[in-house]
Amino acid sequence: MAVPKRRCSNSKSGKRASHFGVKPMKLQTCSQCGTYKPSHVVCPNCGYYQGRTVVEIED
């Protein structure tokens, strides 16, 4: 069974884990109402998705 010869240093494990940080969400504007929303998600403001109204929003 493979076992590491030496303990992995803090800097080495930190370099490896440098890509694990949380990144901010990418937001796009809704083509119907112009509010910001995540891509590939129904607009929470108007219910519009891919050129049509998917969800009826009550005012």
C-alpha cells in the first residue's frame, strides 16, 4: 500500500487547495425585464425563460 514518505507541508497543501475558494455567482440580465438573475434559471421577477413565460407571477 502506498504511504507518503513525509508529511505534506502547509504551503504545499495550501497551493493544492487554492482553487477551492468560493467564487461569486455569475449573473446575467433578463431579456424581458432587465433584472439580474443566474444563467439557465427562470427569472424570479417576471417568470421569463428562453423566450417564453414559464411561471405566472402574481402582482
